Amino acid sequence: MTAIAPLGRRAAAEFVGTGALVAVVVGSGIQAAQLSGDVGVQLLANSLTTVFGLGVLILLLGPVSGAHFNPAVTLAAWWTGRDGDGPGLREVAAYVGAQVAGAIGGAVLADAMFAKTPVAWSTHDRWAPHLWLGEVVATTGLILLIFGLARVGRERFAPVAVASFIGAAYWFTSSTSFANPAVTIGRAFTDTFAGVAPASVLPFIAAQLAGLAAGLGLVAVLFGRPSPAVAEHDTEHVAEHVVVPHGDHEPAPAGR
């Protein structure tokens, strides 16, 4: 198995992956709005495109960085691996910075591809308690899914499972499932179908962080902590499996 990539390369993968994800979300939203005046059809096109795009990005970049593409996932990996087998604070900072920068870049790129103003603050207000609750639910489910799969040794299904969950959550949550602080910030930079008004960003992120805590709590309740026997039998620690396994799991010079 190949060695873990240097931190710079992993951060670059997180930048490209998160940027591409936001470009997929925003670009498909613009295209859908141009092709149909039916909001339901627009959401269907947006969600299906996101499912396919996210699945491909996890498959492609997961072996490099673990395919977090989401500060909530990175923070959860740090918290669950804080005994030494997870990312260090330096890695967390590099990942989160790359994710936020990538998300903004992806929104600007999508606007430019469709001849929109490259940077236009969204006017799509999403300020309502029921939307925040939707974000709590969506993020809780995402964290439970990712870390639950890792806990039971089924992280190989993550590309399909994570993409499918996000696609489903578009429809069963009131907020259409952002579930990602970086994506939320990026979507504030586009005044299109997928945008979110800057004033709505902080409450969404607060709800996502609450969902992160709830998701980790559910993982502990439902799966417990990995036993030492399991850790000895499979030296690939759970925190290294997020979202998919990458590298040989030897300590990297810069952390994970």
C-alpha cells in the first residue's frame, strides 16, 4: 500500500474536491433553473447531479486525502482520533482552510461558466428555525453514516453511501441538506438557485456543528469504542478511514 501523501498534496485534494463539489451543486442549480420553471424539477436535477458528482469525487480523491470535503467531517475525525491515530491540529487547519477556499472558488467558477457575475452575494434568505433543525438532522445523519461505516469496517461503501444519503437528504430535510460549513460559505458567493444569503450562513454553521456533536454522540451510543482486539487485528484506525481509507496508516511527517 502506498505511503500517506504529504500534507500539501492532501490539502490540495481537499481544495479541488470541495471546489468541484460546490461547482457541481451551483452549476447544476443554475442549469436546472434555466431549463425548467418548476422548482421540484430544479431540485430533482440539482440533487441527482450532486449524488453522481460527489460519488465520483470521493472515488477519485479519497485515496489521496480521505475525501473529507467538509470541515464537520475533519473536526469529527480529529475528535475521534485525538488519542493519537487521527489528524493533528495542523492537519485540521490545513484541511479546513483548503475546504473553505475551494468552496468559494467552486461557486465563483460555476457562476463564471454560466456567464453570471463571478462574485454576487446571494439574496436567498434561509433564516428560519425549521431550516436550522433540518441542518442538525442532515449533519447528524452524515456523521453517523461516515463514522458508523468506519466503525464496522464497511468504509469501502462510503462513495455510494455518502452520495446516496446527501441525495436523499435534499428531499427529506427542510434545508435541502447543506450539512457542510465550507459548502455553506461557498454558496453565499452566488446569487443563484443554490445560494444562501450571507446573513443565513452563521445559523446554518451553528446548526451543522450541533449536528456534528449529535452524530458523534450517536456513533458512541450505537457502536461504542473500538476494542483493543479489533485495533490490533486491523491496524487501520477508524480515524484514518474517513471518508475512505488512504495511505499505509504510518504516521506522516505532518500528522496523518
